[in-house]
Amino acid sequence: MTQSGLYLVLAPFALFLVAICLVFATVNLRQLKSQWLIPFMASVTLVIVFTIAELLADTAAALFLASHITYTFLAFVPISWILACAEYTQSARNFKRPGVMAAFLAIPVITIVLAWTNSSFHLLWATNEIEHDGQFLFNHVTRYGPWFWIYIGYAYTLYIAGTALVFRGFFLQKGTRRPITVIGVTMTAIPLAVNLLYIFRLIPGIHRDFSTLVFAPNALVFVVWASRLSAEAARARESASAGGVLGGINQVEMSRREQMVCELLLEGLSNKEIADKLCISENTAKTHTRHVYRKLGVSNRQELHERINRPN
């Protein structure tokens, strides 16, 4: 199977995955509070769609038209990527200043203009040939133009910065957040590695960039993580609004997680149900339960209810 044929086989699966994430993120935008997930996923979707259009083109003119449209949306993937990573790690505030956003947008806008005028200025690719990959046509760039390297430097800087934010989040976070962050760390590194293989031809014979397809599972990781952060924030708000659930108990005696476990014990949940609700293992839930019992001087749930409801 040719590389173009392989892309066409994998692309529908990637589109399906991104479409599910895009719909979920749009419907749950208020809960997720992660606005840049949608532009990121939309950009990836459109890049894949018009890359498919490139592969299905039967003339050079149709190929170049689809290629120019692909570049139009591809130019915005790096900025939406880093902002999605920033929201993913809850550090987006530093990137949303007007001056920073203007700096981010300058190079993509110039790149789009140069993509559509490349036949006149040759600043993106200086020389190229239309070649066949089996039954498919593809634009083989034999020499890149000077602006291409400016754009690539910009794009890699944002890709690496976004990936670094996720790595930083991995080392700063502990406990139950870490397993999903391990996935995030792994997935954020893969698209960059795949694109490096393509741009610098590190493996001889590669002429098709598969990195946009790898962004599809990244979208799923972002949505899952944003959903989890939203759920934790909601639980924290519920805990705060409950106010007197723990009665006269001095809450400083227990960690925040133990307080949450205590409240769920009072609601009558089993250790397994507590584990599922807090996204922890059942053994961890049992450990927290033991700590709650020990700190409150009780040995079972009935005594816990009596202790909590006991007048000061």
C-alpha cells in the first residue's frame, strides 16, 4: 500500500474521533471551560479533510487548490495547539494577553498569504514537482523557500512549548491526576516526532505527513482531561457549598480528599462507588476511609454518622 493510500485508510478514523470530541466539547463548553479545544479540533479536522481532497485531486490545478486551503487551516494548528495545552494544564492566562495573541497570529496570517501567492514569490517552496504515488498525485517539494523555515521554526516553538507545558504538568501533579497525564505526555510528544520525520526526511522515502492524524487522539486526551478537571472543580464547589455537612468537625484535621471521602461515606456510598466517583482505585478509597475513621475516632459508618451529628 502506498503512503497516500495508507493516509486515506486512516483519515476517516481520525475524522470520526475528532468529530466525536468536537461535538462533545461544543455541547459541554460551559462545563469544560476549555475554549481552545474547539479551534484546535476544528483546525485539525479541516486540515485532514483538505489533505484528503489533495489526494483525490486528478489534476495539478486541483491539487494546488486543495494544498493552499490545507495551508490556510494548517497555519492555525500551532497556536490552537499551545493554547489548548495551556488550558489543559490550567496555565492559559499567561497566553491570552492582546500583545501575545497578536504575536502568535502574525506568522500564520503571513504564511496563509504566501501560500496563496507562492507561484509568484516562491517563499514557501522554491522548487517542486508533481509526482505519482501509485494512483495518487502529490506535490514533491524539492527545495523549501526561506519563509517556510521561519514558519517551521514558529510552529515547532509552539509545539514544543505546548508539549513542555504538559510535561511540566506531569511533574507538578500528583496522585490520581497522574495516570491520565502520562497519556497526555505521551500523546503530545508523538505528533512532533512524526512531523520531524517528514520535514527532515529522517526516514528515506517519506513524502506524506501523518502528524495531523496523530492529533486526533490528542483531541480525545484533551477532552477527557478537561472533563476530569471540570468534574473535580464541581466536586470542590459542592463540598464548599455543603458547608455544614461535617457538622462541628474541625476540617483541618483531614485532607481535602479525606473530606470528600467522608462526605460520600455519609451519603451511603460503598468504597467501590467512592472509587468510581473520585476516579481512584478501590484500595485507595479503603485507605482514605481508614484514615477518616482513625481521625474521627470511629470504627464503622454508623459511628461516623453519630460522630458527625453529635452536638458540639
